[in-house]
Amino acid sequence: FLDKPWAVFRTRRRDGTERRRSPRISRTEKVRIEYLSESMHLVASEEAQTENVSRTGLRLTVKTAPAEFDIVRVTSADRGFSALAAERNRFVAKDGNERLCIQFLDNEWPL
């Protein structure tokens, strides 16, 4: 990474096994996302849906993620869950919807 920080690094090993410590589970749940600045001021917020979940992170389908933010707060009223998270990946899928991949910083998702 230090030699080529712009390079794409694969998440699967050559043998096809997953390198994640916590495996992802396909699950759709509604969550509230708050996009925060470095000083923890609210930049924007929206309702989103999980696409897959693990103890340590989520992939979300979002509508209006701002171009720039530093951290997100994820809240699930159904699960009584709230956590701060960092963006790890962001892309527009083939269906035209934006995906946001996040990793929790201070809590674990209840599986």
C-alpha cells in the first residue's frame, strides 16, 4: 500500500476464501445515517438500507450521500443500535444506486 496507495487491493484471496475477520450476511434492514464533519457537526442525514451486515461493518444502499464527510453515525431503532463508522469504500452499482461500505469504530452490529 505504501508504494501504490492509489492501487486497488482485492478482498478475496487467490483460493477464493474471504479475508474478512467477520463474514458478511445478506440482510436488508432500515437504518438512519448521519454524515458528520471532522468536528462532529452534522453535514447531512438520510434513511438507508443495509445490503449486507457483519459484526464489524455494513454495506448500505444510500440516496444522497454528500461528496465529502469524515465519519458517519449509524442508528437502528429496531435493534436499539448506534455506532460511529468510517467509510471504507463507495461506488455506484450496476442498478445505478450508490453503495457505501462502512466499518464500525466503537460498537459491533448485533447479529
